[in-house]
Amino acid sequence: MFNLTVGVTYFKGTIEFYNRSVTVNGVLRGLSTGCRRGAAWAFDSAGSPLDNRSTTAVCNGAVSKTIPLTADVPGGAAEVEVDLLEGNGHRIASCHVQRGFEYCE
């Protein structure tokens, strides 16, 4: 699980590690005065990036979002970074989750 909260906006949900992929499922809350995007990065065991993607901006309440990541290496991703971004892509909160320790805030 992850929980990134800034003021009354947030991106929170779950991270599922698979053999060659990762799925980040969450609820993203933005406001008309502060649009938000969610993003995620997958890393291998050496810390090298495997994939990264972000959501579209949310500006009017809470919306379910899914971020699928490719981790096409033996054993899949070792770590995922989840980010809460401003609507323009500026990171305002982040956390790292290692496989086997699926919680961060």
C-alpha cells in the first residue's frame, strides 16, 4: 500500500509485483485549485530504471487510476517509486516500495 497526501489532495492505493510487471492501483484526488497527477517508476535490483508512466491530471475530486509498468527482467522489479505530482508534472511527494515490503507513505 502507499499513501501520499499533500493538504487535502492525495494518491493512495496498492502496488502489485508480478514476475515481469508491476501494477499500481490507486485513487488520485485533485482540486480545481490544484490539479494532481500520479506517477510510478519500476527499478531492477541494481537500481536501474525499467519503466515509468504517469496518469492524466485530476482536477475535480477523487478518481481511480491504474499505472501498469513493465519490468522485463528475471524476477521482475525489485523496487517501485510512487509520486504525487502537480498538474504540470512537478513532484510534491514520493515514496519507494521494495518487493516484499509493499507499504510506503
